[in-house]
Amino acid sequence: MKQQYDLIIIGGGMVGASLACALLPAADQLGLSIAVVETHPLPDGPLSYTPSYDARATALAYGSRASYQQMGVWEMLSEHLTPIQHIHVSDKGRFGVTRLHAEQEQVEALGYVVENHWLGRVLLDRLHHSDAMRHVDFICPAEVTALQPQPGHMEVTLYQGEQQHQLRAELVVMADGGRSSLREQLGIHYRTERYQQHAIVTNVSPEQPHGGIAYERFTDTGPMALLPLEDQGGLHRCGLVWTVADEQLDEVLALDDDAFIRRLHERFGYRAGRFVRVGERHHYPLKLMLAEEQVRANLVVLGNAAHALHPIAGQGYNLALRGVVALAGQLITARSEGTSLGDLAMLQQFYDERVNDQQRTIGFSDYTMKLFSSHNPLLGLGRDIGLQLLEICPPAKTLFARSAMGLDSPAPDLKRKGY
Ligand SMILES: Cc1cc2nc3c(=O)[nH]c(=O)nc-3n(C[C@H](O)[C@H](O)[C@H](O)COP(=O)(O)OP(=O)(O)OC[C@H]3O[C@@H](n4cnc5c(N)ncnc54)[C@H](O)[C@@H]3O)c2cc1C
């Protein structure tokens, strides 16, 4: 194993792998050496893709497409994407409804739904091309256990099995997710707020085709989202994210499939048709987490390690992806100008340029969640009026749609940097 890299990325999840891919177009010209360290073994090698009814999925904002195009993975990714043609937002038991349509907004789709394991496979496939392997070592399974700041670089301790290795890099990017133990070691503090809610995530089959409609439904126990997915085994499929209060979680999880579907219809109604099957159920505690420090000399905290937000608006990964492309752009410029990748002033500039987008996106998710979970009748009336105003006022709807599509804070254009 090499001991020295320009950049070591801790975590080969959706964010860490995306950052390595975003740097690849410039890697040859700039002579970059990158290591991605990932704890979880790749199940059957990077190129495996086995369709599964129960695959978890992520809604990609329309604006994220440009990021994947810049990485050179869009064409492959689009082989298994489901375009969102319409978004239907409603408030259970109230009159407020609004609908967004791709055609009205003059875009090919309002967003896309991708199964996480397909996205993972596309990114890893890119990193295992021969041109990429000259620049990127994917060290896996291996775990980083310690980071030691040194003048001008970061020392990284990792274990591959029983074997300990000492690596060093100008820059270490922590893309190690929301449960990072390294951040405690480094004394990075977080703003944390528990929502006292869990998300139950599963796939369901409606009797009728989903028609490319994504539903966002607010209920008095929390919001639910239904995302269109590829059909499988002759069944139509949608991804369900159902938010329940903590105290309801065990009861809802214990329901048998028929009872679960009945309860789902009680909350969601029949606007997507009758559900005939439900898959494996997974659940996640929901909280807002924001790292108070995201850059230090030779260190960047990225993705879920930097911010975790309520999945209500499907923005967590989209926000992280904009950060990924912005960081790649900043590092490419720094390297071209002969600046160290770990230079604090340069990293601080990256962070300063990201902070508005982070605050706006996190604030929007947090505010929407609280507004739509409130039992206050006046706020309820305000929600209804807001949704109806959106419905009848096309310019306001377009502003809302642009925000949901991630178009009001586009990622920087790496091509303008000449790569
Ligand atoms: C219910 C739910 C629904 C969501 N839906 C959406 C959506 O529709 N749209 C959207 O944009 N976002 C969505 N999100 C958010 C999205 O899932 C996250 O933003 C995304 O998964 C973050 O990816 P990550 O790579 O930062 O972290 P992770 O996916 O957690 O990856 C971290 C990686 O680091 C590795 N790792 C950890 N520690 C170490 C170590 N010490 N050494 C080596 N490797 C290590 C782990 O094995 C892991 O692979 C949703 C989230 C939830 C909970």
C-alpha cells in the first residue's frame, strides 16, 4: 500500500465516491493521487448489480444531473433512473393541494429517483476504470481509526484486517457518514436537534402504474413521501418514506403486511391507487445535525458527516452533492495554482461559499417539517392558503419548483476550469 497521497477520502459511500469521481476529469493533468477508504466490503466486486424489490432509493433533484454529467457518469446512471414528471403535495384532512408538472416548468423531469445500490455501482464502476485506477486507490475493506494533524499534512491510521497502516495526505476528507467516531476524536462539535420521529422506509406496489408522480403528503403524525420506481417482476413499485412519531414506531412496524397497507391507506388515501404489496421495512431516527466546524487545515468534513437533515424534502444527498462539486472545483483551482490542497484559507473560502446553501436547505427542511407537523389550527389554515396560492400562482410555483429541483443553487461548472 502506498503511504502518501494528495487526498485521502474516508468513506466510499454516496458522497465519498462522488467526490473521487468529480476529481477524475482533472486527475491526469494535475497528477492527483487519491485514496478512498471504505469499511464495508463490496458485496460481489464493484460491478455487481442485482435488482431487488426492496432496494432503497434517493430522489435526485433535477439540478444534480449536471453534476453527474460533469463526472461523466450520467449516461450510465440514466439506464436505471425513474423520472419524476409530476409532484403532488397535499395536507391530510385539509383543502390545501398543489401540483408541479415538468412540462409546465419546461424541463425533461422535475427530478429522478435512483436506487442507492445502482448509484453506488455506477460511481464505483467509474472509479475502477483503468484511467481512474492510475489515480485512485479504493482501499476496502479498511477502517480509519485515527487522524493526527501534522504541520502541512494529516497522518491517517487505518486497519485492513489486523494489519495497521500509517498514511499521510495533504488533505483528508471525512465523508464517513452520520455515525462518525472520528469527529469526536477530533473534538468537532455539532448542533443537534431530535425530531422525536422515525422514518419507516419500504417499497410498495400500487395496482396501477405510478405515472411518474411523486407524492408528498403531510399528516398530523408527520409527512410521508411516495416516489416512483422502476417496475419489477411484473409489479409496479414506489418507494415509501413514512414519518411516524417515536412512540408509534413499534406498533406500525409490528403490523402484518395487510394491516400495514390498510393503515397506509388511512393516512395516504387512494390517490396512487390500491396498494397490493409491501416489502421489507427499515426505520431511521430523524434528527438535524450540523457540524459547527467543517474545515480545518488539511481537513474537510463532507456529506452526512457535516449535515444530516429531515428527509421530508429529499434534500440531504442533493445538498451534499453540491458541496462535493464545489470542493472538487476549489481543489482543482488550488492545485493548478500550486496551492496545497490542505491550505486553510483556501478551504475556508470553500466553506464560506457553501454556508448559505447549507443554511437555506437545512432551514427549509426544518421549517417545513415543523410547519406541517403543527396542530395549531391557525398554522393549518396558513398551510392550506400557502398550498392553494402556489397552485393558482404560476410564478410562485416556478420559484418553489426551482428550489425543489435544486436549480436556485447550482453546483459550479468544473468544465469552466478547463477539465
Ligand atoms: C429515510 C431517508 C431518506 C432519504 N432520502 C433522500 C432523498 O430522497 N434525497 C436526498 O438527497 N437525500 C436523502 N436522504 C439523505 C441521504 O441518504 C444522505 O444524505 C446520504 O446517504 C449521505 O451519504 P454519505 O456518503 O455522506 O454517508 P453514508 O451513506 O453514511 O456513507 C458513509 C460511508 O463511510 C464509511 N465509513 C464510516 N466510517 C468509516 C471509517 N472510519 N473508515 C472507513 N470508512 C468509514 C461507511 O461504511 C459508509 O459507507 C435520505 C435519508 C434518510 C434517512
